[in-house]
Amino acid sequence: MRAIASPWLWLVLLSASAPDLDFLPGILLGNESLFHRGAGHSLAGSFLYGLSVLVPALILTRSWRKALQAAALGAGLFLSHLLLDLVGRDPSPPHGIQVFWPFSDVYLVSPWHLFPHLERHPFDWSVIPRAIPVVAAEVVLLVPLLLAARGLRLRREGRKSRSS
């Protein structure tokens, strides 16, 4: 139960999904894609998100080191979302994301597509069954990477404890 209440877990979940919060203003204006994959999907957005994590983390932890770790984790996870969007299939114009906004309004997309396209129109409850194959592809590709990273960490920690 402790893991569910962990602020780090909630930071991870929110940070990895934060770029897609750009759907919300579009939904309120009647066009869910109006702002999607624009400024909120940029390196500047990642930096601003990291700053938005820094202040509450500093207040909560009263430690610059921990607050900077939280901000770096948040910004890094935000960036991971951008990376995954870059390698996802995006047939809807404009194709890709504005990685270098505000310095460039060019949309970038990778020529390699690791993930299938998720048709978001209509944007209602019918998106959920259409999302299942996309989520399955993400799990198949990303869970082995996460397990490998965890294994490397455990191995490194094991070496440190044996050498102490």
C-alpha cells in the first residue's frame, strides 16, 4: 500500500502523461486536437514542466537536492513522452510534434514508427477499445526495457553492497 501513496509514483505517472494535458483546452473549445502536439510537446514544455515540479518539491522536501531530483525526473519523463510520440505513427496533419517550439514551428516525426496510430476521432468513450492495441504494443516494447533497467540497477546495487 505504501507504494500507491508514494509521491514519487504519482510524479512519475503525471509526468509521463503531462504532455497530453494539451488536449484539455481543445476539448473545452470543441476541437480536442487544437493544441495537441504543439507547444506542450516541446523541449521548452519539458523545461517549464520541470520548473513546475521544482517549487512544490522544494516546499514539500525542504531540500534542494531532492527537489532538483524530482524536477529532473519530471522533466525526463516528460521528454520520454515526446520521444515515444516521435516514433509513433501520426497520419493526421500536421504530422509529428513541435519539438523546438518556440524557436521553430516545424513539426518533426521519425521515419521509423514503433507504435501504431491511435485514431482519436471521435474523441469519446469509443477511443478506449481503439487504444487497446496501441497500449499492448507499448507494453510489449517498453516493459522489457524497464525490466532490463531494473535488473541493471539491482546488479549495480549488489556489487556496491559486496564491495562495502
